[in-house]
Amino acid sequence: MIDLSATCPIPISDYPHITLAHGGGGRLTQMLIEQMFVPAFANAALETLHDGAILDVSGARLAFSTDSFVVHPIFFPGGDIGSLAVHGTVNDLAMCGARPLALSSALILEEGLPMSDLWRIVQSMQNAARAVGVPIVTGDTKVVDRGKGDGVFINTAGIGIIPAHARVAPTRAQVGDVILINGAIAEHGIAIMSVREGLEFETQLRSDSAPLHDIVARVLDVAGEHVHVLRDPTRGGVASVLNEIAAQARVGIRLNEAQIPLADAVRGACEILGFDPLYVANEGKFIAIVAREVAEQVLATLRAHPLGRDAAIIGEVVAEHPGKVYLRSRIGGLRVVDMLSGEQLPRIC
Amino acid sequence: MIDLSATCPIPISDYPHITLAHGGGGRLTQMLIEQMFVPAFANAALETLHDGAILDVSGARLAFSTDSFVVHPIFFPGGDIGSLAVHGTVNDLAMCGARPLALSSALILEEGLPMSDLWRIVQSMQNAARAVGVPIVTGDTKVVDRGKGDGVFINTAGIGIIPAHARVAPTRAQVGDVILINGAIAEHGIAIMSVREGLEFETQLRSDSAPLHDIVARVLDVAGEHVHVLRDPTRGGVASVLNEIAAQARVGIRLNEAQIPLADAVRGACEILGFDPLYVANEGKFIAIVAREVAEQVLATLRAHPLGRDAAIIGEVVAEHPGKVYLRSRIGGLRVVDMLSGEQLPRIC
């Protein structure tokens, strides 16, 4: 057997093993993707580092995306691993500007999973898919021995059709663009962490898990190719995806803390748990980076939609500090918002 | 919380938990698929119970398939989980008659996985995909805590284009059709089991893991829509897939044991391990059910291909015993070849 480790693009002496942080959506996840996967699987579609790939099929532009879900616990306030798996892939397609056409569902079950749990999850997937109007057309089921899995892991892949007027890509962020979000941040991650930590709050904190295809379609209908970038801030939160976009588009990003929607209960829970909400996962939110001239119209469109009532303009794309994200704090100071270097919330999705 | 268990289509009193047999490709796997997943996710594409779904996209017929790989061990003679994950989904697409267009790759890594193992697997995926000529265009990486996974699980989904002259479906098996296979059976399963059991044989038993897109394309080129059914006998082996086809097409299937290619070393290992080779997984073989008038031509086409040198006609579709598979044994007796009722080989793919 040939020893391949000498050719490994990740220095094995520094990183001899996979750690939870490699899956956390921060710097180590990025290192794996950019240094190992992208060069190995080199091709143009992969290199765009989009939430999905875009392919030409007999004149149509097809979006293709995959996501595995390992969230723990599998049932949580506001959803479960089944609905999350449907919403997650629908949203990845939506972030390519695509309308979802079909999903696949691949389950890895652990021996001993209660049949009633499986049934509950399957029904939840069905309900979520039906609400979106996307069929689950193909699937796979594997079972691993007890102690070699964790109840259930779900992979969903999806394909969607990108309408002609959509032209979104992380590299299209331009100086002068306006950055919007469709509502309050950090709700999914905090809902999961409160369950895990057994915290009780006066108001129950619920995941924001929701399908974004429809609200995105409306934004594209009103603003077309003036919508430059769409991205859902899941693992790693708003901070991580904006850092990725700043790096890919070689632009600076400036956020206004006072404008970023955040529920009081979530802010309180973040303080108790010691998390910065900018780094906490969302599952029903998206960032839209749009040309300045359509920003108000996009904001109005977002606010007219049930999933965008608390939408806000949260920042802008600037020429200064390319590749970096800065936040103007409530008290007026300017601080850098860096990529997360380690692990914040494992198994959040 | 509503108790959903009363509505569960699988009787929970009989099957309170998921067992390894639910993933074995036999009767319990079928029960999950047919009684739970298909009714829940009800749609026409899913109900064909193909290896993949077939979708119309602006005039083109697209095949879409997903497969998770949980094989243990992750490295084995003749391949590893990476090459297997590429070949598996390429083959599922090929079984729809499709030429592969793009793959996704979603990894679930266990904390503690050696970085060098990950690199070896990524390179193996890359090499396998390059040999097929299919790009890996999108991906996902999750990490689960130590003891909640098993090194690495891989999901690959794939999309492919079905050429106009291909029209394969399990229900197209017709009385009079001829059943062919492209070579010797049971090699993948036995290779995995020998490693697991620490068995040493004179000849090393290697997995037959290989991509079947090219040999299938050649068969379709010569026989077009006279190719009625294509199916790769992975989990559950030749016996299980033929039972599925017999049930779906409501036809009888008659096999000739003496015609079924089987290497002596594999036969010997099956005897030692107590397995019937008809139920052992293959990863580089496919069953073609074709109109009688093209059978010899298809056989010649298979034999002219490096992956079909030992191809053979192994049986026929008959009007008798619809839904059942019978085997004429070497000594002339006729026995039923049933679905596997329990677990034979866990985590073979």
C-alpha cells in the first residue's frame, strides 16, 4: 500500500485527526474544502463554492445541491431532523436562485432506532416536502450497528431550475451593494442548544427552520439580476457566510449591529450560553446582497412575505478592507468580525 | 406532542425498533420502502421503484439517484468507500439507462478519523470520478462526535441524461425475455466478508467494484429499446433484485444455475462462510433483461467489453409462477429462490 500522507494538502503533523471543528462551518471546515476537496475534485462548478452547483441541461440551468443532517437532538422546538433536511436542501437550491424540482432522501439509521421515531421523521419530511410542493423522488436506506451511528442521519440532495432572470453568485457582490436579511438571527442554533443544555426560558425558543424558495422567488421576480448574492447563514451564522462572500468577491463588508434583527429572548439566551449571535446557525433566514437601486423594493417585498416580516437592511459592500467584515456596534465602535477559528456549536444541522 | 405511532404503517408491536436487517436489502428493507416510504412520499417517479428517478427537464430525460455508503471496513481489496461511492451512484444512473452528468459528495466524518485516511478516500473518489469522466460538482461535510459514527459515511447523489433510445424500467420485463449478466457474481460481498472475518485464501478475493456506465451505453447502442430492464444486484444480490423485478412486472423468472458465472475461489469462500452466492452483493455487475431477438447480440457486446468478458445468459422470463424466481440447479432440480427474509451481510456497501 502506498503511503499517501506525504501528498496530503492538510499538514498531517498539525491536524493528524478530524475534530468536531472540521464540521463547524468555520476556518477548519473552510480549510478542508479549499485545500483538500476543491483541488482534488477540481472542476468549474465546484470552484464557485456556491450552496449548489449550476449545470446546463439542454438549455435549462439546473441547480444541484446536497446536504447531510446530523442534528442532535433529532426532535427540537420548531422542527426535527426530517423537516430540517427538506428545508435545508430546498434553501440551498433557493440560494442558487432555483425553484426546487425534486429531492432525494437517504437515511442512515442506527440499529435500535424506535420505529415510531422513524415514522414521525418520515411524516415530517412528507409534510415539509408537500408544503414546498417538491416531490421526494428517490431514496436509500442503510442501517449501521448500534453505537456506530446516532439514531438517524439524513442526506437530502435536490435539483432545481434557475429562471432566466436569476443570476446570483458569491462573486457578484459589488461595492455599493446593500445587504439585507429576511428576519431575526440565531434562532435555530439557540433552540438546539437550549434543548441540549436543558435550559428553560419564559418564551420557548423555537428553530426558525423554514423553506425559503417562495420568498426568494418573489425577490427575484421584483429585482431580477440586480440580486447579486443569496446565501443562507446556517452553520457558522451570518458572520461566517459574509466572511466567505467578502473573500470570494474581494470586497469589504460593513454591518450595522443596531439594524440586525435579534429577538430579546435569543439575545438573552446567547448571553447565558456565551455565544455571539452573529455566529449562531439559522435555518429559515437568508442574506440578499442587491444593487442599491433595488434595495428598498426588495425590503418591501421581503416584509410583505410571512417569512420576511422582520426583514432589514443590515449593511453594505464597501471598497475598504477587501476580504474582511466589520461591524459598527450599537455604541458606534467598529470591530472586525472574523471567521470562526474553532468549534462553536457541533451538530447543529 | 401527538402520538403518531398509531398511524405507523409498520406494525410497531412486531417491529418496535430498526434492526440491521432493515438495511440488508431483503424483505424487511422492502417492507420499509413499500409500506412506509413510498406511500408517505407518494409520487409517480418514486413509485416506479427504479434505482433512480426519471424527470423531464425542458425536453431532456434526467435520471436522479442517491446512495449512502456505510461499508465496513472502509478499505478493502479491490476498492474503498470512496471509489465504491462513485461507482455505486454511477451504476444507479446507468441502470436507468443514463449517462452520468454530475455527482455530489456528502461526507459524515467521525471525530478522530485520521486525516490521512480522509485524504486517501478523497483521492480514491477523485480517481474513480476521473476514470468515469463525471465531475463531483457539489458537496457537504459534517463531523459527528466520537462513538456516534464509524470513521466515514459517504452519500453520493447523481444526475444523468437518458438518451432517446433508452427505455428501461423494471415493469418492462416480458414473457420470453432473456436474462443476462456481465460476469461472475458475489465478489464484492465475499471480499468484504473475508477481510472482516480475517480469512486468507490462496487467491486474494477482490471486490468487483467498477463503473458500468460505458458497458451499459454500448448495450443500449446495439439494442436500444429492446433492452427492457437493467439492474445492478448490490445488497441482497442477484436473488433479491430478480425477486423485485418478478414482483413489479408480475412475471416469473427462471434461472439456470450452471450458467451463472461464479469464480471457484468465491464459491469456496461462500461455502466456508455459509453464504448462498445468489444473495451476496456485487458492485460491478448488472442484470440486463432483453428481448429474445437481441440476446445474442447483447451477449457479444458484453463479452467485447473489459467489464463483460465472462458475461452469460443466465435465465429467462416465463409466464409460469408470476412474481416468483425459480432456479434450475446443476443436477436438474427446480427450487424457488425467495427474497431474503432477514439479514445476511450488514454494511456491505
